[in-house]
Amino acid sequence: MLNTINLADIRSFVVIAQLGNFTKAAEALGVSRSHVSRQMSALETKVAVKLVTRTTRTLKLTLAGEQLFKQCQSALNTIDQALIAAVDDTEQTRGLIRINCVGGYIGEQLIARYVSEFMALYPQINIELDFSSHRVDLINDEFDIAFRMGEIADAGFVAKKLMDVNIVTLASPAYINTFGEPFHPKELSEHRCLTGSVTRWSFKNIEAPSQLIDITVAGQLKCKNGHALLQGALAGVGIIRVPKMYCKAEIASGELVEILQQWQIPAVTFSAIYHSDKYRPKRLREFIDFIKTRFEQQPQ
């Protein structure tokens, strides 16, 4: 039986399961919907197991279909990577790299600059750079590499640490003159705070490191863009907590003041995340090494 199963039918099944729709799968594969339907029927006939339950509006995998999908998706990814390695490891670094990255200073200033430098070094490289900040699935979203802050829990990917990001709590002199300056994290509940996606702020007492405190703050302004939070703080609207590298100039000029200086904020890890495949195209290996080197040269 196994020798008679067509790999193209397996690939169609995986795409159908990923997209949840015969029409979308046909568009993705560049074939007709009827062709995809025939492939699905042929596969079910050969394995003698029902893999999907179909109605006029919905498609759902059976238990057998779910198990086959998980195994085949992983296997096809390995095959794809092996084929890429076979045809793509030439003397030239070329081709497309799809990148997802956090925005703000790190994405828009550092990563964007390093990407441009890499493209200048390798003229046959094309880049798709995406700054959406949703939780990325590198396989289903078809990204080659993502850049993220914080701990990476998914063991299915490689997370290469690039740097520790130092975080500071800041306010403008105008804000302090109007609303006063907090000296303990608990006082933040009485102040105006400007927040991104993280509203639980952690602190450690510098003089007593075992003294830890977490505070949930209410954001008068909520925005995932660090530049927007910075503008709010400069305008005296509220207190922000951002990477220090975002606003070194404003701190140096006195436009923003570090507050709660007796309370240290744990540094946040910034990492490059990519597939843990054994086979990796040359363009991606070169890019990862290039980015790692540039961050090693980056002043912290």
C-alpha cells in the first residue's frame, strides 16, 4: 500500500489541513479545486481511512487525519529543507528571506539597518520584513526567522540570544512637577502610566535583591509602539517603562528622568528565532551569522 501512495497527494492533504478549505488549498497549490478533491479521495482510498469530514461549509480532520497531519507536516518540512539545501548551497548567497520582527527602536532602527547592510553585501538577496507583533508561527506564517523580546518557550525552534535589553522607568520633569515622583513601585497605582502590551511591571530592590515586587498598572495610554510611549512621556502625560536604548538622548538632555532608581528592572532577552532544521539554506545561515556579529558590535 505505502509504495502506491503519491507524495503529491500527501502534500495536498497537508495544505488542506493547514488552510482548512479545499478552495484555498487549490489556490495555494496552483491547481483546480476538483483536482485537490480527487487527490484527497485517492489518499483516503489507498490508506483505507477517513481523514476529513466534509460538509458544504466546513472541513474537519478526523482523529486519524489529525495524527497523519502532524506527522506529515513535520516530514514534508524536513524534505523541503533537504531540497533547499541541495539546490541552494551554491557559492553565491541569494534568494528570499522572510523576517518578522518587533517594531520600535530595535526593529525599525537596528534590524532594519542590519537588513539593509546585508542586502548591500549580497545584492542577490531579497527580504520581506514584517513588523506585526502577533505571536508568530514560523511554519504556518511562512517566516524564515523572527526577532522577539522575552523568554522563548517553544522547544521546536532555535532561539539565539543577541543581547540583554536594559529597561528603565521614566517620567518628564513636567510630569514630576505636576504629579510628584513615586519612590516605591506600589505608588505607581496612584500615578498615570503609559503602557505597551505588558501591564505587570516587575521590580527588584537593589539594596535587598531578595525583595521582589510585581505591580499591575493601569495604562492611561496603551500602545505597543515604543516611540508613541516616548512621545507621551515627553509631553508630560505619564510614566513609561521602556528599553533604555530607546531614549538615551532624552535622558542625557534631561527631557526624561529615571525614577525608582532603587528598584532594578530585570533585563529582557532579545533573540533571533528560527527553525531547528538540520538543513538550512546558505542565505539564512549567512544572515544569522551576520546579525549575530552586528549585535556583538552593538554598544549595550
